[in-house]
Amino acid sequence: MHYLLPFFKWSDSTWLAETIRGSRLYFPIIETFHLLALTLLFGAILMLNLRLCRLVMKDLPVRQVASDLSPWLSWSLAIILVSGFMLFSSEAMKCYASVPFQAKMLFLFAAMAYHFTIYRKVTNTDREPKPVWSVALALISVVLWLGVGLGGRGIGFL
């Protein structure tokens, strides 16, 4: 990971990072928006996964539920990424050596790649997926997004 050190040093020295570090209020305010967006994202993902498992909204097609939740997913993910970069930049050098940060980034990359490829393909079709595949897709999704959240919690403690 040493090849990323210049990026971490640059992020740590930006005016944004210095401004956030120089304030007692900015970090907790940004973190509040970050956590609220994560909660909205996970709530939307959870509802869609519960629908995939045929536990809620059985009368609605998966595609309709995915479409209805799409703005919540998109906007919350955008807020998470922007606020996350702001939080990261304010403590980039701390994150460089943080195993929970590395785990969070791996889970985030995997969750986004999964969500925007396999998961989206299944949830944006008119065909109802077979129950065994629906449950498997939903479980993978929940595990990946929970990994993002748990990795994030670990950053502050480890």
C-alpha cells in the first residue's frame, strides 16, 4: 500500500483537510451527515433485500421497489462519498496505517461493484428471480454494506 502514500500525504495537506482539522465543529457536523446518509442507504438496501427475500411488499415487483428506492440509494451514496472524502482528508495519515480503514475501503469497493453490476441486473429486470438466488443476492448485499459500516466504526476505535 506504500504506493498510495503520496495520495494520502496530498489529501492530508489540502486546504480542506486543514480547515476541518482546524475546527472543533466541522468534523462532527460532516460525520453526522455521513452517518445519516449511511443509515438511509442501508435502510433502502435492507428494504430492497427484504423484498428480494419475499418478506415485505410481496405484491410489488422487485423492479418497482428498486426503482422507487433508487433516488434514496443514489443521493445517500453521493453524500456518503463526498462527506467520506472530507472526513478522510482531515485524518488521511491516520487512515493510511488503519486496518479498519483499509477493510472499509475494500468493502466499499466490493459493495459498489456488486450493487452496480450483478445486483442491479437482477433488480432491474421484469422477471422475478428464483427464491434461492434472491436470498443469496440479498445476503451478499447485506454482508458487503454491513462490512462498510463496521469498518467505519472500527476506524475510531482501533
